[in-house]
Amino acid sequence: MKRFFVCLVYWVSIQTMAQQTQNIWLIDVSKAQGDAILASVKVSDNASYSNQPHFVDGKNILLYTQSFTQGEADQTDAMAYDIEAGNTVNLTQSATSEYSPTPYKDGFSTILVDSAGKQWLWAFDEKGESIGKLSHAEPVGYHVWLNDTEALAFILGQPHTLQRLNLGGSDTVIDENIGASLWAVPQSDKFSYSKQDQGQTLLMAFSPETGDKTQLTVMPAETVYYAWLPDGSAVAGKGSSVLRWSPNSAQKEWQIWLDLSEQCGEISRLHTRDLDDRIQVAVVCTDI
């Protein structure tokens, strides 16, 4: 019964998000012109749920999750947006639901929700053909790869836990009461996650080599999601603004970095990539 309740809570949260109109924007930010916005393109434009954008290193591809209505239910697939051509391909087109597409080897991994409602870490090739289950851990919510055989994963439960999944061995609990954003920290060998602690959300770093956990900063109030800029600064959406925190800045508080009020209502998830003359930011937000 406890297991069912946990999964039900997650399912309800997904259904709530799916009922909101959330779309994805690509924002080009100048490096030379004081973080000026050079261009903005709406990647998805629909009345459903688009989320969890993830750039593919070395390619002009943005992976993301898209919901589709099947009768009275919502089902999600993994999508690939060709940034140069402006075309979108549904990679999975399955009867199951896939979330959080993440580059993995020559293809990608997702969280696959099977017909019994169980949530697995799953692999696909670059064309979206299923390769299979990668781990016996369940229910998995989100993940980031440490290497080809290990991942950090958000495992749903009471409380939610951060676990180190070893595809060929046992899994290890790293922390608890964690949030849904898991990333590699740029210019570092560490990985990051957020953690609820005494009414605050802490931004944490984990060292796979030593197992050490370090508090980096406190997240802005009422923010859940964050990402990293290539220079090692963290960014988070609050309202229609993107806030920025730099560990090397004299200003230790989060500062407004981008005003996206012309594009967005409420910003949630983000991802970034470094280009020669600009930073490209994928932003999930409600429509204005």
C-alpha cells in the first residue's frame, strides 16, 4: 500500500503538470553584449505539457518530453528537436510513457512507465528503438549519468532518495529529501542535486570519487529547478526571470540574469549549452 501511495502521488503530480500549458523556448544570450538576448524561438507550441529539455553534446539536437492525449488519459513520448532545421521528431511513439530523455552512449535513456505503472531507467538507440531496462531500481523519477555504467537517480519514496545506481552491481543511497534536478557541475568532477532542509532548498554537490556531499548555496525562495552555465554559475527560474548565482562572485546572493517576460509566464526547468559567441538556454515555461 505504501508503494502504491508513493507512485500515486507522483502520477497525480505528472497529471497536474500535463494539464498545464507549458512550452519550451530557446533563448540565445550574447557573450559580448552584456548578456543581451539575441534571439528567442518557441520550440513547442501546443496546449499540453512540454518539459525536461536536454541538449545533446556535439549535436544541434534538443531532447524533451511531450504529452499527448489518448482518450481521457495523457501519455508522454521522447522528442528530438533539430535546432538548425527547426524540425521535431517523435522518437518513441509508444503505448507507454517516457520522461526525461537524456543522452546516453549513441542513443538516449529515459524513465519508462510500464503498463503496471512502474518507472524504470530505460535505454533507446538514436532512432528511438527500445534497447531495454538498465537497472532494477524502481520507481525512478529522474537521472544523470556519472559514466556509462553508473547513474545518480531520484528514487521516489517517503522520503525521496538520491541513489547511485550501478548497472552491474548494487545501488547506494546518497541522500534523502532531494529535488528533481540532477546535473553534472561544469568545470568540476562533481554532480549536483537539491535538498529540502528545515524549510529551505539547498543546492548540493556530490563527489563520485570520494562520496563527499557539500552544500553550495541556498536556492531562491519558491524555486525548485535549476541548471548550470558553462562557466560554473547556477541558474534558476523565478516568475518570468532567470536568476544566476556564481560561486566566484563577490555577490553571494542570486541575481537577475535574464528577463523573459516577453516569452514566459512562470519558468520551471532549464538547460544550457555553450556556443562560440553565445549561450543557448532551453527554458520551460507557462504561456503568457
